[in-house]
Amino acid sequence: MSSLNISNFIWGIADDVLRDVYVRGKYRDVILPMTVIRRLDAVLEPTKEAVISMKAQMDKAGVANQEAALCQASGEAFYNTSRFRLRDLTSRARQQQLRADFEAYLDGFSPNVQEVLEKFRFHNQIPTLVEADVLGFLIEKFLDRSVNLSPKPVLNADGSVRLQGLDNHSIGTVFEELIRRFNEENNEEAGEHFTPRDVVQLMARLVFMPIADAVRSGTYLVYDGACGTGGMLTVAEETLAQLARERGKDVSVYLYGQEVNPETCAISKADLILKGEGGEADNIQYGSTLSADGFPAREFDFMLSNPPYGKSWKSDLERMGGKTGLKDPRFVVQRDGDPEYALVTRSSDGQMMFLVNMLSKMKKDSPLGSRIAEVHNGSSLFTGDAGQGESNIRRWIIENDWLEAIVALPLNIFYNTGIGTYIWVLSNRKPAQRRGKVQLIDASQWFRPRRKNLGKKNCDLADADIERICDTFLAFAESAQSKIFPNAAFGYWKVVVERPLRLVGIDPNRVYSAKEIRQLKETGARGESAPPLIRKVHREGVQPNPAAGRFRRHLDGKPVVVEYEPDPDLRNIEQAPLQEEGGIEGFLQREVLPYAPDAWHVPGSVKTGYEISFTRYFYRSQPMRTLADIGADILTLERETEGLLAEIVRG
């Protein structure tokens, strides 16, 4: 059976057993932990007697620390010392006896599995299942002989395979499909979704392919700050291990992750336990990555993540002291003489905060440094004005020359959202040809349509699509789908441009006091032909500065600088590109002063911002239709509608 068929089977259990016991939104509270329990049970079945025997021997010998020996007996990173298997519980007719035996069975699991069950809060569901008299029925359904949740195949009497085994990759896919369906039932937000394996495989290749030949035998740490069920970590591990083997290298990969949802954190831990990596399960931390960083002193070689986007992180911000009190060194850095350069986004969307968290964990002294791939929606490209958190983050990243590329993915590539998504690829060890540059890749049209939608996912990245994207990335050349820009191309100065307040009836040759200006603004009539209102004149020793107002020749023939009272109704905000010839003054000379000769800018108001517009860079204009084509269409319509009005009138 395929992973999808098994997911359908388990989904059917929810409808068959829980329909009158739970509302649909609560099915997951039972189905997800029971799937984990049955998988663990199936893995342990072959060594059950050996574990029970080892337990009895050690109890008799008075051995206190039994964990290592019991794991050795089970052949896994976990065990169960109860006298029951799930199959032994189906014969328990009385519900109360079944409850006692089932709880004894759960209590027999090793401490690492107990932690997983605690995250699921599964013990809280047992009274409801017993009271509704469905616990036995539920267990029987999961033991259906037409489905194999064991990693080993089920054989026929003649030794042929009746049911293929379900490897760890496939069981992970089962979990993700079940969670996707539960999320759909609960109408989860767009950011509450899981990353399809095709996207994860692309991300892993974008991270590892550029440095595949530079990987040496040794230990590497991989991190995901929003790890969900751990799928991204395991695919990253598999990809790195394969690339190393192909090059004759022996690598040890250690996985680290953090997840705020207890359910998915439990699945991630269970996945590692099932793979025999019980120690690594301890590296999956539960809690908020933003307000309770599980790895404050760690640096990682490779980092991949799909953080929640469009989701509020206000509660995290409050726990961190609010915008004014936040002092976390991940998010408040020193830059350009500013000791408190804030990398803090709006509280309504924290996706870029996860990126900043990962950047704070880059290795600075290793030959390969760190490489990062993270998924974002379009708002991370342009949201936030100059000087605001999102723009500051983009500026910090680009001016540090960490951004290698951004890849635009096809629409509807994710399960629960059809919005545009992008993979950011970053490194603090850019190769020489990429230094000072950013590559943008439009892969939005490279996909294979699905015959049947999975939620909103109506397309896949086929192997050929992934290869095409990676080849485009590695080639680092200009094409219709690949654009390369200098870092400064994304930057701009935000400039406040003022024009003088003009009032009828004022004396153009005198300076007005602040009190007079207030009175004149309240009563004076405005007009383009009226003289400008002067508030200050700089005389001897002052360098002429057009930014302060406008040049003017005083009566004594010496140059002075006049400061005019600005008209707030005529105030304008301009964006001058960092690459503008002549800087801000050159921009004003070309784009502003020809249309408003009396304008000036306010130097103290200038802020630097960064934004990235895929639409602008990849816009392809459609050729206009010819008049002949338009005329032919009109004539065709006339012929088609001839006599129609007469028919309508006749009724």
C-alpha cells in the first residue's frame, strides 16, 4: 500500500470509530498518537519476548539503570516492558479491564516514548474512549491485517511478500498527510502548513549542491527553528549523507530542531526514535523559537526552515519585553554606529524573525561557514518602509552580502495555501563570483500538474524541475528566468521633499517669527502665485545649502540661504535608488526640480531601505493587438448578433 492509501485507511478509522464521540476537529487528538503507538508497537513486536526476559533478569539482579540493556534487547532506541502487545488487548471484553491493561501497556514504554505521549496528552483521551465503549474497536481497527504499519514486509505462507514494509520516510509522509487533512478540517491559517517533500528536496539541494565537493569527512550540524514533524531535517540528512558517500566521504550528521506545537514536536521526536536515533530526539526542543530559544549558544553548518507566515508573534514579543524593552542579541545588533539596530518586524507577522534567528546561529570560523534555505511568502520581499523592521532585516542581510539567491516557486505548490512562495538561499561564505551580487530565479512556471489535488496543492516539482532550478542556480548566468543584480540595486533612500508655503498678502523680503507663522497659517489664503513664507535667513559664515531651502541673493549682493516654511499639503516622499548617479542631489535634479523648482529635501529625514520586486524584474509585456485584429473581432460580433435586437423586441 502507498503512503496515501495508508493515510486514507487511517482517516477512515476516524470516521468509523470517533464520529459520535468527538467533533471532527478533535479527531487528531486520538488518531495521531494512536498511529505513533501502532508504529512503535509494530517495530517492537519481533523482540518483545527478549525485552521481557531481559527486564526480569535485571529486576532479579537488582540492576537500577536498565535503559541501555533494554534498548539492546529491543534492537531499537526505545522499548516496552509491559507484558502486553496491542494484539493482546483486543480480547479484553470489559472496558474497565481494557482501560487498566491499555494504561499498563502505555506505561511500559521507555522514557523517551513517554515524553512523546505526554506531548500528545493522549492519556487525557482514554476516559472518553472508555466511556463511549470504543477503545477496543479503535485498537482492532489499527491492527487490521490488510494494512502494514511495520517497517518489515508481511509474507505469505510461501514466503512471497503480501504487504510491503513501511520505511521511516513513508511513515513520515503518512503523518504529514494526516496533519494536512486535519488542518483543512480546522481551517488553519495559511502559515499553518507542512512543506511538501518536493519543495524540501529542492531546498536541500540548493543548500548542499554548491559545496558538495568541499564537504570533508567529519561532523555536521543541521538545524530547523520551525521543524514541525521533522521532515525537513531528515531529508537534509539524507541528502548530505548521499552527496558525501558519492564523493567517498564519511560524515556524521546531527539534527537539531525546535517546534512550538506539542503534537508535531511529538511526531518529530517519535520519528527520530523510530530511526534508532534516540539521543537525537533530545535535540528536538519544545517551545517558541523566538521567545524561548532552545539553542542559544549553538552554531550550525546547515539550516533549513519553513516558518509560519502571516501569523502574529505578539505574545512572543510581549514575553521578550515588547518593542522598547527587547534586548535579545539575536534581534538587536550593532550597525553603522547604532548600538541598537532593531531587526524586529511588525507583531502581526513574525516570519522574518525566524530568518534572523537562523542568521544569528551561523558558523563564523569554519571553512564552509553556514548555508541557509528558508521559505517565505511575498511580503518578506517588500513589506516594511525604510527604517522599519522588515526593511532593516533585508538591508542587514544584503549589506552583509549573505543573500545568494531567491527562487520564486509555482503557485499552489503547498497544501493549505495558493499564495506565492519563495526560497531564500543565504551563506556567509559566498563563492568569489557571487560576492556583491544576488541572483533571482523565476521558477514559477516549472512544475508538473497533478492529476488530483492534495488540498490546494495542484502541482509538483518533478525531478526534472528540481534539476532545472538547481542547474540555473549553479550556472549563475543571466537568462529569461535568471536575473543577477548588484546588492545596491535593491536599496533606496527615502527622502522627504518639501515645497514652500505660499500665502497671499505677506512681505516676500522679511522673516516671520514662529508666532506670526502660526497666525498666518490659520488665516492666510494660499496660492501658487503668492510669495513664499520665509522663516529664517542664514547670513555670514553659513555655507549655501540648497537642502535648507533655496538659494537667494540678498540686497548686499552676498549669497545667503533662505529657510522657507514648508507646506505640509505639498510634502512628498521620494525613493531615490542607491545606484542613482549623483546620489540624492542627482535624483532631485533629474526627477523633482524640473517639475517643482522651489522644492528641497530634508537631510535629517533620509532613511535607507531595501526591497525586492520580482514583478518588476521579470515583467514581460504582452504585445498590443493590431487594429486589423480588433476590427475583425468587431465584425464577427456584429454578424453573430445580427437580428438579435429585433428578436428581443418581438418577444
